[in-house]
Amino acid sequence: PSAMLEEEYPSQSSVFAQEGTLAHEFAEITLRRLMGQIDVNVYLATLENLRGSELYTHEMEEQVQKYVDHVIESYAEAKTITPDALMLIEEKVDLTHYIEDGLGSCDDVIIADKLLIVEDLKYGKGVRVDAQDNSQLKLYALGALRRYEMHYDIETVRMSIIQPRLDHISTWEISAKDLIAWGETVVKPTAKKAYAGEGEFCAGDWCRWCKAAPKCKVLADFSIDVAKTEFINEENPKES
């Protein structure tokens, strides 16, 4: 039910989110230039504009280049499988088959014979994120798979999260069949329940991202229980 509860609160963009957006813009313009999708004049003009941001640092370009290098390596690998492998940058995906009003954007999508690759740049360094069974990444992949499965015989979906500032790259694979089954049996009914405001509130680490967290009674009770446990452990270290 927290999904609908969040609708009561305005969206606020943090400096970290703005920084991440700028990093993604650098990644997009660099990849589009390397893929020949824009000419050098457009590239240089856009680059100058991005460098004019107050959030820009030279380190940002260096870190984003690590992501770009990884994507180019993935694309080169795909081309060894399929010479005319397809790479899509900032690809919009439609998730409305599974989630009402569900939309998303993949940082990059690479398609080769029987293989779909979906990669996600995470510029932040506060939380290490793994691709293993990652719901957000699987949703992106579901959207890409649904869009291209009619044109390509995709059997395997490979998903990667690249966190350059942590020197962290996590990759996980799932069969297209199992990914679709997850969408139908888990995502679709869960999303339907969430839109109806049904189900039970469940507190945990994920609450840090919830806009309604400051006024959530379940989270408050959960935090008190955690604090009590930590206090007891500190008072009785041998029993913890």
C-alpha cells in the first residue's frame, strides 16, 4: 500500500539525483557519438553545455567513461555472436502490460542472436547494488524483452549494474521464459494490489527511498524494535 500512499507527497529531487542525471547525460552523449548517432558538432556543443553545470567535475567524466567502456565491450562481444547486433541507448520501455501506467528507460540495451543485454549505470556511491534478482533491473529487462521478442529469438537475458565510483560491476542472467513468468505471476498481481492500496505495509532497508517514510507508523514501530535490539546487544555483548 505504500506505493499509493507516496502519491500524497510531492516529489523532491536531491542534489544526488541531479548529479546522477548529469552523469547519465554524459554517458548518453558519449555513447551516441561513438555509435555514430550524432555528428561531432552536436557532440561538442552538448558536451560544452553539460560541462557548464555547477554539478560538473572532471572526475564525473572519468567515472562515466568506465561505464561507457563496459558498454562498448558488451557490444563488441555481442557482435562476435551476431555481426549486426543492435545497441539502443536510453531506450524507453513500456511496462503497462504488467503495471498500470508503468514506463521505464534502459540506459542501454544490446540485442544479439538469442541474447538480450540490459545494463544500468548507477553513479551514486552510497549504496552498493547487485544485479542478482534485482527487481528494478528485471522490470527494465521485461519491458525491453516484450518490445523486441517478436523480432528476435531471445532465450537469455543478461543484466548488469555498473557503479563506476565503487569500481563495482554486477552481472546476472535469467532465461527469457523465467523472466516473463516472473512478470506474469509476481509483478502483475502485485502491481494490481498496490494500485488498489491493498496488502500490508512491510518495513525494511527499502524504506529509505519511500517519500511517506517520515509519517509511516509501521516504519516507526520497526525502527523502535531495531533500536531496542541494538541496545540489548550493547548491554549484553556476550549474548548477542
